[in-house]
Amino acid sequence: MSLWVDKYRPTSLGKLDYHKEQANQLKNLVQCGDFPHLLVYGPSGAGKKTRIMCLLRELYGPGVEKLRIEHQSITAPSKKKIEINSIASNYHLEVNASDAGNSDRVVIQELIKTVAQSQQIQWSSKRNRGDAGVSVDTVVLLTEVDRLTKDAQHALRRTMEKYMSTCRLILCCNSTSKVIGPIRSRCLAVRVPLPSTEEVCSVLNSVCRKEGLLLPGELAKRIAEKSGRNLRKALLMCEACRVQQYPFSAEQDIPDTDWEVYLKETANAIVSQQSPQRLLEVRARLYELLTHCIPPEIIIKGLVAELLSNCDGHLKAEVAQAAAHYEHRLQLGNKAIYHLEAFVAKFMAVYKKFMEDGLDAMMF
Amino acid sequence: MDIRQFFQPKLTANSGAKPKLPKSNSISVNDDSKKKKKSSSKDESSPKAEKPSAKRKKRAVIDSDSEEEKPRKKAQKAPKEPEKSHKPAALVKKDPVHYVSETDSDSDTFESLKKPSKPRENGLSSLKAVGRGKGKPPAVKSPPKPSSAPGKARVKSPVTPTTPKSTPPQSKHTPVSVLDYFGQSSIQRSEKKLVASTKRKAGHDDSQSDEAIAKQLQMDEDMELEKQLHEDEEFARTLAMLDEAPQPKKARRDSGEKPGSPSSPIKSGPSHTASSSHSQPNGKASDSQEAPGPSTKIARSPLKTSSKLALMKKREEEEGARKKDPPKATLIISPKKESPASSSSSRPATQAVTTPKVEKISPKKAESVSPEDSEKKRVNSQAYRNYLNREGPRALGSKEIPEGAENCLEGLTFVVTGVLECMERDEAKSLIERYGGKVTGNVSRKTSYLVLGRDSGASKTEKAQGFGTKILDEDGLLALIRSKPGKKSKYEIAAEAENKISKSRTPEPQRSRPKGSPQKPSPRGKGEGREARKGLSFSQRAASPSPSSSSEASLLWVDKYRPRALKGLIGQQGEQSCANKLLRWLQSWHRHHTGDKKPAARFGKFGGKDDGSGFKAALLSGPPGVGKTTTAALVCEEVGYSYVEMNASCTRSKNSLKVVVAESLNNTSIKNFYAGASQTVSSKHVLIMDEVDGMAGNEDRGGIQEMISLIKQTKIPIIFMCNDRNHQKIRSLANYCFDLRFQRPRVEQIKGAMMSIAFKEGLKVPPPALNEIILASNQDIRQVLHNLSMWSATDKVMTYDQAKADAKNARKDMKMGPFDVCRKVFTSGEETAHMSLIDKSDLFFHDYSLAPLFVQENYLHVRPAAAGGNLKSHLVLLSKTADSICDGDLVDRQIRSRQTWSLLPTQAIYASVLPGELMRGYMNQFPTFPSWLGKFSSTGKHNRIIQELASHMSLRTHSSKQSVNLEYLPYLRSALLRPLESQGAEGAPQAVQFMDDYDLVREDVDNIMEISTWAGRPEPYSKLDPKVKAAFTRAYNKEAHLTPYSLQVVKKGKRGGAEPELGGEEGVQEAQEEEEEEEGVATDAMIKKKKAKVSKDIKQEKAVDSGKGKGKGKGKGKASAKK
């Protein structure tokens, strides 16, 4: 009784619902027994991870689905102990090095290097056994590579070349912009775009059919749009709709998640009144969002989307520009709240001025 | 400090005075007077008995208050009665009542009776002299006074004697008011002052013993303090009272009239007043102990109290005041008569009485105000709003500041109100102070000028009008400075006088000289006594060096003027001072510890005992430069002990301590050896361990422990000294020591001593400048001396400006807390107006990690002056400030990530100076502590929780932490809760099943609930019926749950019941076997492998197939197997 997303996750390249051409290419790539380092990127909810798991299955067979979680502790040169979780099967190791925060470099240096080196003998013996005719010994799957520090990425460069003979790296990230050039050039980049609305709809439909439900096309489309073509989200929404009301109706209300509701309320609070007191309240709300680990970029994006709908033409440009400005500084700075608050303050000042000027213009 | 102290002298004074009083009565005998005589005769017998009981006196005073109301009523009636002729009758009527009330209150009444009696008598006597001259008014008033305000009269009458010659200030006030308001009277205060002054002088003339004078001075001082306290209270009250416009005005008129009466007494009794007023010069010439300076100052302080009294009385009595006035006038004269006779000691007593009065009266005021409060409040609040919005000076620096003659404003008191056009208020203040004037915060009778600016407070103006204070505008002030002739500072005069004395007198008189001299220089009435004391102490100090001055010429001042006797210590003169405690402790040390061999019995860290007799060592702690070392040395000398001093310059390791100290302590003193006194170990040693907190490093290792063991077996007293008593190193030591903490002496205490040193060195420092210097050094006597000596090297004459500038340079860096920093960053006002850019950025560096957080947290609470109340510009300013703070954050990032600490000043500008500049204004609340810190830590916590959740579910979700948080969690929660909500307890197994599918444990559920609740939104889980929750928990606990990850040991407890056998290696083996039985070989192999890999966590680690059926099957199978 798991959620639909997980229940109907495809497990082989052949069963993928969209980007089938790419799936075929990957299949061909693996078929020849070897493949270069891969850099799989694309927005969240596009199916990167699913695709990678399918690829691994294609490579090693069903044994790759026997996963275990391993808890590793690494001692940094500075005697600092770093605890990190990894997911492993007999054939591959999945690590999210960015979990280690600033010491991710140590994880890359120690963990991956040791894995790549130590398993050599074991797996070479296995190769001698001629197991499945696979020439790649082991695969290390690094997730969220774009959140690695620059230091860690540099540490990765040499490792990738040095142990090319024994292991392959599959890097998974949302955006390549934060991956340094040297790494990008060492990998075969595989972009996994979001499914189109139609593709999302068809996936929703097929899932509902498997569940024995009838999904109106209208609703499917609305869900697809509302989820922003994020398939994971679309499926979760769809299931939430099912819980809320069945049989489905086309005009059914699609429930928002709590944080989205909260963010919208915050935006409304900003628009409804511009004053220092209100700014204080908004600060409290922003803190609430941040303490719930909502990434500041998403907060600012959500705010802008809501705020823009309340703005007039030329104000829109100004606000959007301000948002971009502060979002950029957000990346450069330490404390997200400063920049979010500065954005809100800026908006309040601009908006107030605009409104009052507008009123004056109307009066005279 | 107690009122008690004052009472004793007073009583004596009364007793002395009484014999005279009857005589005066006899002259103007009324029916009343006879009755009074009876009472007075009682009094005469009583005073001696009562003297010791200070409490009684208090009570007496209280009684008098209670009586006051009656008299008031009477007073109102009184005006209607016919005038002179009726006096006696009125008196008769009222007096009986009066007595009755007094008699009710036991023996205490004696006192109260006494007082009223005195004034009356005096008044009668004076009536003859003065009343005739004035004609009707005095006569009319005189009768009611005794009757109408027995309480007040009683209280006041004592006051009158106390007040010293207010001549200089008074004269200013009085002439104006007298002419205007001649007929009316509420003169009491001014007269009182006169009387007091005369008394004082008389005392001086008598050339009493030094000790007496010193005592007196101290008492004065104490009283001044008290008065000040009262003043503050008054302040608050007067604010409220200002609102009652009508009443105060009347009262003021009355007050104005009062001065008239004082004038009359002066005229009538020229001999006394003249003697008092003129005695100053005479005193100088003849005695040289008396200087004009002190007298004026003293006069002022009483004025304050008296003025308050007057106000209150006026309001209360308004009409009755007229009648009372004459008696007062009479009073004036009589005290004068008394004063010469009564010793100076009488003065304190009377003052003591006055102070209580003030207290009592003030409450009355408050009551009276209450009815009109609401209106006042409204007006006040409006005024306050205006105050918040008022602008700064408009034409700053537009007028030329004149160069006045030196000390031209000396003896004048100013109050500045409102906004001056061409200078900031503190500029004005320093301008006035530079020319010897004094600036106070509130208008009182003493105030000579009110400098009025724009938007001034109505209360001050009204008050000033009431007091007849001259009101100046800014130009007037400047003109005053320009026009006033310069004077010789009284300090100089005093110093010269002192000089003369020192020359003329032999060493013995020297002692007395200082007492006189300090009096004069004392700039304020308050500080006077203290300074005098200090001067006293100092003189001794100074006296001893003088003979050998030639040899000491090269010495540092600090050594040159090091106190040579206990009495010379600054700030250690009190009975309970550290020095005295130490002295007593040392004196009794041998009694407690050596003679008998059972000191252990007394040993104890009880600490409850004040004398520290249980301790074998003493620990002196306090800030540097307050005289710890000097105290210790002097105390030893005083007791006649010889001491061995070890300080940080000696090695004090365990071994060296043992060798050096232990041996030297057991030595026979060579002195005794020669004297042939004893061959035994001398007990007259003290070991002084200075700077114990300086014991550090390898050299002194184990030093503290050694010292503690030393304390345990010592045969002589040990004195330790340190600065920070709470230091880690000292704490263990402190347990074994008699704890004496030195406080910083007060400014006045230091100032007295410093003034005389300055004089001895021929350095001319104006007292306000000295104040600055002392404050700048944070009351560090040593540093003050060093600074003085350094400056004296360049120039022997110091001006106020120079001293202020120098003091600023020498100002010790003060550590400010982040709250103060934050406040200072944003608030506009005098203290921040003149800060340079460097000063402002220095604020940031008080704590560069916290300062930006404080600024960011609080900038929203500031109402910027620049916005001028306009919301739009306020928002623009906010936005700019926020931008600047962001810039600061960017710099911060650079600093922290690249260790480029040289960027800190840049951050200071962005994160503190710019926001301060933009938002400078009014802060309407206390700065709040930055919430960022708390939020940051809770963000971290949530982050960890989410990471844990994500890793637990990672086998099913294959997604990152972020997408788990943003996308999965809300739906997971609803999926978990749905069965529980819809089916209640029935749904529990379903929910548990769901948890198993996602490999969640019970804690995870709680975490999910915690993390997905939002402020101001309902939490669905907490809404569940407790029964359902219990069922859910039970359902979860019923089965064993296998997780693909290792659980923390802590969590084992919860699962303990289900799988206790998994505890160790054996457990794993068993589990393995179980599973082998039921499951295929695949899992078995996995378990083995795992065991090999992760040896640490064998017990809990389980492998679970990702396949759907297997995990469940295993779990069930296992559970059933156990059953």
C-alpha cells in the first residue's frame, strides 16, 4: 500500500513511458558492455533517478534492485568524524555527498576513492567468473552533484580519470550550471527533460486505469499543469484528489500542499498592506518557511509569482527585476532571510509609491 | 546614612536650644505660650531619654503628618477670623486639638510637640521685631500658623534652622519676588536656609574639634543624598502636577510672596543675617577655614527640598498660606537667634527632620493631582508625541559662541529646555560648564536661569515662572556669558586658603586644615561631606610626605601620595568597609586560630558570619586601581604586623612557594631578635600574596593548590589579592578565604583627594574637568593620578576644554553589550550626534559577529527621523536599509568563506553604519535579541529530521531530501492519517502497514507530524482521539519491524519487547537462523555479508529486499515465530 508514485515506478528501460528514444539510446549504450561517465541532469520530477535505476538494471540484471542502506563513518584528516548514509547493491553504490555539508570533499576523497580501489580485486574475480558478461566493475552513483562544494568537485576530477578502468560514475543533478566545467567535459551528459503535459496526462491515465479508476481528461490536464509537469508531484496530487473525492469530477479542487498555501498567504499579506509592522509579520512568516527547510529560491519564486499577479504592467517588470536581483544575491550571501526581507521591503516601497502616485494621478 | 544618625545631634540641639526658648517666650507671652511652655518643659526632660531611639523620632514625624490635615482645615477657617486681636483666641482653640492628637501617640509625641513649640515661640519673639514693621500681614498670619499647620509648622520649623545660608542664590530669587508679592507669604524655606547657614557658620566660628566637623560634613553629605533621592521622586510627581495649571499658579504666587517675608527678616534682623552673609569673607580672612564656596552650595541643596515643600504646601493650602506666612517670618528670626547658641551639630538634626517631610508631602501632591489626571494625560501624551517628532537645531553653528570671562557663570544653575537654534543641547551644557555654571535637569528653586528653546516643555516653563526663575533664550545665554565678569574660582580660593593655613599652621593643625579646605572646593552640596572626608584622609597622606618632599620629588604621584595611614584610604572609611573588616579580621586572627589547637571547630565555610573569623586567609578582590594592595599593607601596619609580599613577579610554583613562603613564615623576625623579645616564632607576620590571578603558566603550576594547602596549615594570616574573583582559578581558593570585595570609589570620593593633590602640585584643574577625568578613567584612582601627573608635565593650568579633551583621549575603552550597541546605532540624540564615522563603525566591532544580527533584527523597530512620519519614505528607507544589510551579508560571506578578515571594516559600514545612518531616529522598544540564531538552529534541526526521513524512505522514493520535503511529506502525512481519521482504531493496522512499506519507524511519524505543521494551522495528528493514537502505537508495537537501515541504540528500547534476542552477536545468529528457516537462501547470504561488513551495528542491521512481498512476509513470519 504505497503511494502511486512508488507503486507504479517503471523498473526497466523498456517500460518507460516517455522519452522512449532516449531510453533506447541508453539501452544501446549499455548493451555494448561499457559506457562512459554519465551526467544525468534535468528538473525535479522528470524521472532521472528512475531512468538511472532502469539503466543499472539493464546492466546488472535484477540483482541491482536488492538495495541496502549502509551507514558509513569517515574520519577526516582534521579528526572530524563524518557520518554518511549510502545505498548500495552488490553492483553499485549511491552516495549523496552533499549531505556531509562542508566536508563533502572528504567524502569524495575517502569514500569514493576507497570504494573504487578496494573493490577492484573482488570484482575482477567476479569478472573472471564471467558474470553477466559485464565489463564495468562497479558504478558509483552520485546524487545532487550540483550541491557539492567546488572543493569536492575538484577532488572528483582526478578520481574520475584515475579509476576509469574499474568504476563508472553516474552523476545526477538538477542543473549543470553548478557543476564545474572539467567534470562536465569528462561525462556524457544526458538531459532528462520534463514530460510534456500530454505525457503526464497519459501517465496519469495509465496509473488510474491500473488502479481501476476513471480519470477525466480535463482533470488530468489540470493536474499536469498545476504540478508544473513534475510527474512525481502530478501523481501525488492525483492520489490526493482521489482521496478527496471519487468519482473524479473535472472541476474538482486540487489540494495544495501546506507550504504552498502558507507562501500564498504571505504574498497576500505583502500586497494587502505595506508598513513596517507588516514587514515584521512577513519576516516572521519567512522565518517559518525557512525553518521548514523550504529553499529560499523556491520561496522567492513563489512570492514573485503571487505578487506579479497583483501588479500593473510596468510595475511587473520592476518587481521581476528586483526579484532576480535579490535571488542572485541570495546565492552569494549567507543568510537567506536578509535577502528575502530586502526583496519584500523593496517591493513594499515600490508598490506603495506606485499606488500613491497612481492615486494622485487619479485625483488630478 | 540612617536618619538615626541625624537625630541624635538634633536632639542635643533641641535640648540646648530649649532653655533659650522659654526666655523668648516670656517676652511675648500669650496664653498659648504658657501652654506651650508646659509642653516644652515636658520636652526638655524628654529629649535626653529619646535621643537614642531614632525610631521614635521617625514615628513622631509620621504622627505629625497625620495631624496635618486637621490643621489645614483649621487654617481655612482661620482667614475668616478677625485679625491681630484674635490671634490668641485662635491659638488657644487650635492648640488643644493639636495636643490631643499628639498625646494619642505615646511618648513620641514629645518630639513632635517640641518642634511646634519652638517655631511658635520663635515666631512670637520675632513678631515683635518683624511683625510690627510689616504691619498687618504678619500679624494676621501669625495666629493661624501655629494652629493651622501644627504638623507642617512642626516639620518645617526644624527645617528652618537647618538650611544654611542660601544667600547667594536666594538673593537672586528673593529680590524680584519680594517686591512683587510683598503682602503674601510662604517664606518658610528661604528663611530656613538663612537660619541654617547662620548656624553653620556659628559652628565653624566656634572652631569645633575636627572630628565634629568631619562628622557633620558626612551627615550633610548623607542628607544631600537623601534629598536628591527625593528630588527625583519629586520630579516625576511634578511632571504630573504640571497639568494642574490653576493650582500651581496660585501656589507660585504664594511662593513668590514668600520671598517677601524673608526679606523682611533680613531687614529686621540685620545683625544676624549680615553676620551670616558677610561672615564668609570674614571667615576667610580670619579663620581661613571658611570659604564662600561651600556655603553657597550648601545653601542650594536645602533649597531644593524646601522648594518642593513649598510647592506642595502652596497647593494644599493656597489660601491658608497667607495666615501662615507671618509665623514663618517670625520663625526666621528666631532660628537665627538660636543658631549662634546651638552648636553646629544641631544643623544635621534639623535637616534630618526636613527630609522626612519631603517624603510625606510628596504623596499628598500626588493625591491632589488625581482628579485632573485624565486631562493632563491627554495633554501630556500629545506633548510627548510632539517631543518625538521635534526637529534638531535648525541653524547649527550659526551664532558665534562668545568667549566669556573665566568662571563667569560660577555659582549659577541652569536648566536647558527645548531645542536651541544654534547649538546642540550638550554643546550648550558643556559651554555652561566651561564657565563654571552647573546644568541640572529640572527646574528647582535653586535654578538661576532657565534657557528656553523651541518646543520647550510647558512644565519647566511654568515651574520656572512659579519659582521666579529668570528665563533666557539662547541669545540671552550667550549675552550673559559675554557680559558677566569673571571670578576667581572658589576652588582656587579654597586652595589658596588651604595653602595659607598649611603655611601658618604647625603639623598638628594640618589635620584640621584639610577639613576646612575640602569643604570649600566641594562643587556641589552633595559631594561636600564626602570630599571633606576624603580631604581629611588625604591631608594625612599628604602630610607625611611633605617633610621628606625633597627626596620624593622624583617619585611617581601614585607613590608620592600613597596613603600613609588607614584613614587616608579613599572610599574605605565606612564602618563596614573592606579595610575595616580586614582590620578586625586581622586583629582577631590569633585569637581565633593560633592560641588554641582546635580551630577546626570554628572552621567552616558558613560564610554567614560577617567577620570571617572562621577563615585563616582573606581574599581581596576588586578592579585595578582601587587600593587593594595599599589597603592590605596599611592594615598590616596598623595592626603592627610585618608582612611578606609576593606578587606576580615572584615565581610561585608549588615548590618555590613551599620553600620560600613556608620558611619565611616560620622565621623569627630579626627585629624581635635584636630586641631580645622572643626566640620563638614570631606570630606577627602576615603573608600578602598579590595578584593571585596572575599565577599562570608553567612557572606557577600548582600554585593555587599549594596555597590552599598553605592556608590549611598556616600559623599566620594570609591575604590574597586578585582582580576577578569569579575567575576559574580563583574559585577554588575563594572557598578558603574571607571574601572581601572592593568596589570602585565614587567620583566625589576620588575628586576630593585629587583636588588636594592637584593643589599640592600646583596644578589648576576646574572641578568639572576633574569629574571628566575621573569618569574617563572609570574611577581608577591610580589612573587618574597618572593622567594628572602626565598633564601637569605640560601645563600647570588646565582649562575645562583641555581637560575634557584629554579625558576623552584617556578614556578607557568601555565594553558595551550588544543591546547597547544596537540602541546606539539607531537612536538619534546627544550621545550619537557627534560620533564620527570611525566611532560609528567602532560600534560594530564591539561584537562583530552579533552586531549585524542585532541591527537586522531591530531596524524595523526604529522610527526614522528622516522619514518625518511619512509612510512612503519610511518604506523607502527600510528598503535601502535592507539592501545595505544584504550587502553586509555578502561581505560576511566573503570574510567567512575566504578568511579575508581585512574586509571587516567594510562589513561594519554596510551592516551597521549605513543602516544606522538611514534609520537613525527613535526606537520605540528595547532592542530584541536576534531571532535569526534560534531560527537557524531550528532550521538545522528540521534539516536533520528531513535528511533522516529521506534516507529511511530512500529505498522506496529514490528521491532527494528536498523533493521529499516539498512533495512527499504532505501526502505522506495525509496517507498516514487517513485510515486513522476515517476508521479510528480500526485503521491503525493499515497505517502501520503503510509505515512498513516506507520503512518508517514510530519516531519518524512524530517527526513528519512536527515538520509538516505550520504556525497558525491546525495539526491534524494532535486532533486525533487519544484512544486512536494509543491503538496506533499499540498496533505498531505489536509487531517487529524490519528496517533496511541501522537504528540508533536508543531506539532499540522501543522495539526491545519484540526482538530482545537481537541484542548481540548471538541475537544475529538466531535471527539468521529464524530467517533461514522461513526464507530463501538469498536473504541469508545477505545477512552474512552485512555482518562481515558492518561489524559495529550488527545487531540492528537488516537487509530487506526491495521486492514488495518479501519484507512483509519476513516480518510476519518472524513475529509468528516468536509467538
